[in-house]
Amino acid sequence: MGILDRFRAGAKDNLLFRVLFDRIGSGQIVWTGEDKEKFVSELHDKNADLFSVIDYVVNGFNKVDLVVKNKAGDVVETGDLYNLIKEPNPSMSTDEFMSFYLKYKLVTGDSFIYTPKLTGDRFIEMWVLPAQYTKIVSGGYLMPVAGYTIENGTMKKPFTPEDVLHIKETNLETENGEQLYGMSRLTPGKYPVDINQSAQEASAHRFQNRGADSIITAKGRDNARISKQNLSDFKRQVRNQMSGTKNEGGLVATMMDIELHKLGVSAVDLGIFEGQRMTLHQICNLYHVPPILMDPTTGNTYNNIREAHKAYYKDAVLPEIQIFATAFNRFIGDAFKGEYIDFDTSGIEALQTDYESMMKWLKDAPLTENEKREMLGREPIADPEMDKVWIAVNKIPIDELTNPGVPEDKL
């Protein structure tokens, strides 16, 4: 029995399925209230901070190696599944493919992978569909997902549900089957991103339209009657005393009684920089990236950075890899003779054991030498002495503290 057959069998008499999907019609497109096209074109593609945070997660994702294992759990480096992971399709490397997959998921809440079949359930190519244009076609409550279609302008391309692996974020909206799509993190994150973008645009406009910061006028005089020559001489006098690094922190002297009129408010006074910094931290929180890794003004000591990198991999990167591996393995079933994908974190320095601290702890731990080697990831040594617990020579049992050669009353 295939996945869809099991789904229909479970849904037929299931009241919950009726409640969730009874209002969606057969053969109709299920619509979502999220503007996923806007998430891509107006948020991700135009906001530097949002792009940087998402790209940071994707880069970490691609540093973790995907591996293929057989039923016994041994790593294999041959066969159809291995070749598929190493080259998902003729035009993409593994890193390129996974970047498209994860970026669509992090931006839109959905990622759709098209797997054209050869025979049975086997396939030798994978393509990431544009999530902002991919729609779900319903078959009614007995078959909520009857297929998928890409609709963009005049282009329309249908796909069968068996050929598409849909991986999505959790969505609690259940109106008219909307939960069939994932909810983008940019839905709750819309306001921080909008404020962040406004701060960036305000800063750019101030820079692009920069000009005179202030106007100096002669106090108590009709400035319109001051001759051009006198005005030119005064400007030159002030400029010579103010411009250049040699005049930093110096004084300006003039024989005229003057007034200074500010033309605008500084970016600091407007709160532009603080607003951008605050919303950058909120965007980081959306994607579980420690803000210290994206904001150089945070207390970035060596130990803080090291711990932040560990948290980044454990909270932002590894969960995404686990989600992909679990969904992919469920989708392929036994199509590749029981082989499946897993991931290897041994090449990620931030996730490696702090051997220096562990060695200090193991030095006096009541363990055999082989037990210590095992904790360090080393093979045991076939020597009986290595299976004994060794105690430092400067340690003696508490019951031997009394000197047996001296009476207790003489101690």
C-alpha cells in the first residue's frame, strides 16, 4: 500500500480529517493568506540584514556533510542514492541544490522538491520548485493533496503528489486547508523586517542627499546686505579652521557675532542606527541565530563567540538538517534498497568536544584507561593493564590516614 493509499484509508473515517479538510473542494487550488511572492521579492531580495541572517544559516547547513548509509548503518559511497546526493541534477551541485531548498523554506515556509520517476519509486534527479509560485491542488477531504501546480503568468505546469516532496514549517491556520502550506517566519516577523528596512532606507537617503548640515548667519545683521565678497571670505575662514584632520577638536575664531542654525536631526538622534540594530536582533531570533554572530557591537569576546557558534549549529542548523533527512528518508521509503541519508558533523569545529577540558577531567576520573579512550573516540588497547582503574600515587584511602606504627594516643 502506497503513501496516498494509506492516507486515504486513514482519512476515510477520521472525524479530524473531515473537520480540517471538508471545506476544500476537489480539483481546486488551495490558497494561502500569505503573500509568498512578496516575501521573496520585497523582503528577502531587498533587505540586507534579512538576507544575511538567512544566508548565514544556509552556509552552516552546507558545511555539514550528508552521507548515505545502508541498512546496517554503514556509510556507502557508491550506488544510485549516493550519486543522487552528490549530483541532484545536471545543473546543480549538492550545495547549490540544498541552498535553494533551505532558502525557500526559510523565506516562504515551504520547499517543494520535484523527483521525476524512472521506474517504480526510483528517481535519479531532484529539482527545487519555486515555492512562491507552487500551489497545492486539492482532491477533497479524502485526498487533500491531489497534486501541485506552478502558476506564474501564462505558465502552468502540473505535478503528481507522488513526484513532489513537500517540506514545510508548522502552520496553525486551518481555514480552508491553509495548513497544507507552511507558515513563513516572515509572517510574525513582518514588522521587525519592515522597521529594519525603513531604518536602512532612511540611512541611505541621508547619505545620498547629504549636504550642508547647518547654516551660519551674522547675528543682529541683515544678512541679505552682506556683500558676496565678505560672505566668501567668512566661509573660507571657517572652512580653513574646521576642515581636515589637523583641525579635529580645535576652535573656530571669528570677529563676527554669529548664529548657528541646524538643518536636520542626526541619524543617531533619530534612532536610525539603534532601530536597525534592535530589529536585526529580532530577525536573528526568528532564525535561531545568536545576534552576537551578526552584530559586531555586541560583546564578542572569544569565549562568547565560541559558545554562540555552538548554539548556532545546535539551534539553527542541525534541526534543519534533521528535518530534511527525516522527510527525505520517509519519502524514498525502500526505493533505494533500504539505503537512507544521514549527516556527519565531525568536520564542524564548533561541535567538536573540548578535548582540553575533557582531558583535565579524565585525568583523575575513576575510570579504566580504555574507558577514557572510548570517551575520546579512540579504539581500546588490548592490554589487561588498560582495563584497570589507576589512582594517582599521592592519594591514599581515608582509613589509612592513621600511622600504623604510632599509637593513636601519641599522634
